[in-house]
Amino acid sequence: MKTLRQWMRAGGFSRQQAEFLKAEVEAAGTTVALVVKTAAYSAVSGDVVLANATGGAFAVTLPVPAAGVKVSVKKTDASANAVTVSPHASETIDGASSVVISTQYESDDFLSDGTNWWRV
């Protein structure tokens, strides 16, 4: 488990925000990989991606679809730069080729049925 200091550094969170995130993850009793990204990233199952696009727009690519695989993506900055979430190959997300997250604190959870991806 991450320490409070690691949570604060990872996302540039205030102490209060970091305490909340840490408590939520520990209470869930699940293993999640909290990753902070500022450039293109290929997600893996279970990732919670905190996307900071201050330096420019970038893409998060979902893993190869497998039933039950879940990835969450949240845009953490207030810039006008978007974070585009794309499937691994030709699969779709709710029938679309990608999802654009453009507002600070906007987030989406993506769940695979083994063939495609769904926003849940």
C-alpha cells in the first residue's frame, strides 16, 4: 500500500485529498494501480490513471479486451488539453473508436466484455 506521502506526490494532491484517496482504496480491499501520467500510456487491467495533460494532449490506450477487465481514467488538470482514451486495436468503446476527456476532474470507468469496451 502507498504511504500518504506517496499519494500526495503521485497526484500533486493536498493532504486532505490524499487521505481521502488512500482511505477509499484501503476500504475497498482491492488492489488498484494508481498511476499518474503526463504523456501517452498503455494501461493494464486494474489501473486507475490520473491523467495530467498540462504539458499537452495525450492518449491512454486500453489493454487487450478480456472479460471483466476494468480501467479508470481521470483528468486532473484544468488545461484545455484533452486526454483521449482509445481501445487496443479495432474494438470499440460504447460503439465509438475513442472517448475524449476534456474537463478537469472528469472521469470514466471502462469495462471489457472480452470483445469490446463499455463506459460504466
